[in-house]
Amino acid sequence: MIVENKRREYLVPALIVAIMVYGILAIRSAVAGDTHHSGYPFRQFMWDTLALLFMLMTLRLGRNILRDIAIVLYILAVILLVFVLVKGMSVGGSRRWIDLGPLSFQPSEIAKLSLIVLLPVFLSNPTLKNTLISLLLALLPMMLVAYEPDLGTTILLGFIWFSIFIASRTSLKWILVVIIIVALTIPFFYIFGLKGYQKKRIEAFLNPEKYSRSAAYNVLQSIHAIGSGGLFGKGYMKGTANLLDFVPVEYSDFIIAVIGEELGFVGVLTLITLYSLLLFRFENIYSHVEDEYWKLVIIGVGATFFFHVAENLLMCVGWAPVTGIPLPFVSYGGSSALVFGIMVGLVMKAYAVSQIGREVKV
């Protein structure tokens, strides 16, 4: 028996459903006239439905089960990351996916989730020993993901660790030490850790005109599409750049270009508002939680959502290097939707166990 709050969280799932609907409509427009990808809107609807189911299933988990299985989930994530490097499906020179016949799965999604539930186990009591253990636990999947290579997710995994670390009860001195070490490491990582095309993406971000026909092409097309939408856009499914396929991967990485061109600044602002309301609600739930473990889980989930939204929007307008980070529940993707659904379920679970209420069996 555990003590849970009688109240249930309704705003978070309502916002998630609204974002999902937004995404399905955007994907439908992005693949208009594309017979090869015409089934993507329905597929995304099915993935989103499963994501909502996973969200509810996570809410039904026992209060301490996640802490008990966190290390098992982490080990599974590491095994899958090693497997994908050996037997994974190669796409565009990267091995990030495990081929499951008609479907494919990205193990790095499990890595995100595993860190969110495992790192708080150690950082809820941030002794020097626990902090070093948490750092080593984060570095292993970071190195494996970097080797795929996947720069965006590598940075995200580090961002998850750093967000949970600074939100823990650690001292300011150690936070400053970590910041200095990271700052000193960046030049070496750039020189020795990045592939040639990844360096070109960063160089294209700094000097897009020079790479307008190569590394910066996608971004420049995205900027043009978004800019041409103006305040209210050209109308749903009436985007010229979208229909003529000027923006590559418009149903995934650059889906905001479709939204910006067809729905304009108002359409993009509406989506940003939905994400902002979601993050504000996460923060409000955080303020009601007393258990340090669950507080840090919320930080990890919030950091992941924030990074995905900020990086995707900024890269699509040329304010950040292209990394292939998708928009949660908007960009096409099954494994991403499922894992984000579980993350949302974790936040709702944190809220459910945060207030004294009635006793229920879970």
C-alpha cells in the first residue's frame, strides 16, 4: 500500500494530445503528393496512440519500481547501443537504428530514458562518490552514441546529466568545476571527436553562405520556407516549398518549415505556446513534489523536452547547428513518440505520489 493523491493530472495529457494533433496534421501536409510516405500520418497516429497507452501504463507503476529497475533499464540501453554499432541498420553513414522488419528502433531513445530514471538514484544524495558514479554512467552511453555517430543525442545525454546535477543539492563549487572542465574539453572534442561532416555542419552554421549548396542547403531552404509564410502563412497544404519538396526531410527534422510556411508566425507561435504551457506545468508539478528522486526525474524529463524543442526550432532558422533532433510528438517517429510518452507518464506519476491522499494499491 502506498499513499497517492486523489487528484489526477489532466492538463498535461490534454496538452500532449493537442501537440500530437498538431503533429499529425503537419505530417499529413508534409507528405502530400509523396506516394512513398503517404502512410506516415496514419502510422504516426498509431504511434501516438501507443504513446498515450504507455503514458497511462507508466502512471500505474508502483512508486518504487522505477528505482528498482533503473539499473536494469540502463544495462539494456547499453547492450542495445553496442548491438546497433555491430548489427545496426546503416543510413547515411550512421548506425543508429535496429531493423525490426517493417519498423526500425533507435536505442538512443532508451538511453535517454535510462539516464532520467537512474541518475536521480545517485544525485538525490550528491556526495562526491555518487556524483562521479553518475558522471561515469552518463559518459558510457554518450561515447557509444557519439560513435554511431549522433552528435545531437550525445549532447542531449550530457545535458540531461548536467541538468539533474545542477538541480541536485550539490555545491556551487562543484558546478563551477564541471563547467570549467566542459569548457576546456570542447576544443579537443571538436578536433578529435567529430566526424568531417559534423564539423562542416558547424562551419555551415557559422558561415551559411559559403556552404549554401552543401551543408547549409537544408537550413537555408527551411529559413526561406518559414520566412515566406509571413504572419498567417499561405494556408494549410498550400506551401510552395513544401509541395515542391524544396526542404528535405520535411516530415521529420524540418517539419517546423512546413508549419511556418503554411500557418505562418501565428502557427509556429501556437506550437511554441503549447510546449511552453507543458514545461510550465512540469515546473508547477515539480514545486508540489517533496521526494528528491522524483523531483530530479521531472528535471530530467523537462530538460529533454526543452532541449528537443529549442534545438529543433533554432536549427531550422539557422541559429544552431543541424543535429537531427526531432520535435516531440510533432516530427514523424515511432520510438521517439513512445519514449516521450513514458517520460510524460513519469511526470504524472511524480504528481500522483506527491500529495497525501487515499491509499491505493499499485
